[in-house]
Amino acid sequence: MEPSTPSSQSSSSPDSSANSNDSWDKDCTDFSSYDEVVEYLNSKGYSKTNDPERLDGWGNSVDDGIPCEAPGGYDTAKINGSPAQLAEKAAVQDEAKGKKAGY
Ligand SMILES: [Ca+2]
């Protein structure tokens, strides 16, 4: 009887190089300006609930619909699915409803 030895010892070699630079997975640091972040997010159709590249939940670490860190005073209504944009849409709908109702 042979002593059972594990045929391959798993040495701990962290394979971090693989996921740091995936071309499809952008990070906030890959953008040179916040407008670029928003443009990218909008062009991909990403939003708070559709964020495969985890652009939201970075920096302020909250899935709040705001990707990366918006500079102070930034018009976040430009961001696809952001709370500010949703509020704007709701306001427009309310207005339309109001017009229909004759207000
Ligand atoms: Ca966020």
C-alpha cells in the first residue's frame, strides 16, 4: 500500500494579473474625466440595477446609481438611471399627466 500523497500540491500563486486589466471591465481609474465615465455608462445602457462592470459601488461604495465619484456640482441627471434622472423623468411624466388632466 502506498501512502496517498496529493498528486499536485496547490501552491498559492495569486492570479491577480488576469482580472486587473480585462478590456471589457472598465474601472473608474480607466477614465480621464467624469464625463467619460457617464458617456461610457450611458452608451452601454448601464444603470444602478445593470452594472456588470461595477462602476457604481466604487469610491463611495454605495450602489446609488452614481458611478465612481461625481465631482461636486455635477448634473447627475445625465447619468442613465440615476436618482436625479429618474426624478426628472417622473416630473416630466407628472407634467404630462397634469396636462392631460387639464391642469
Ligand atoms: Ca455609487
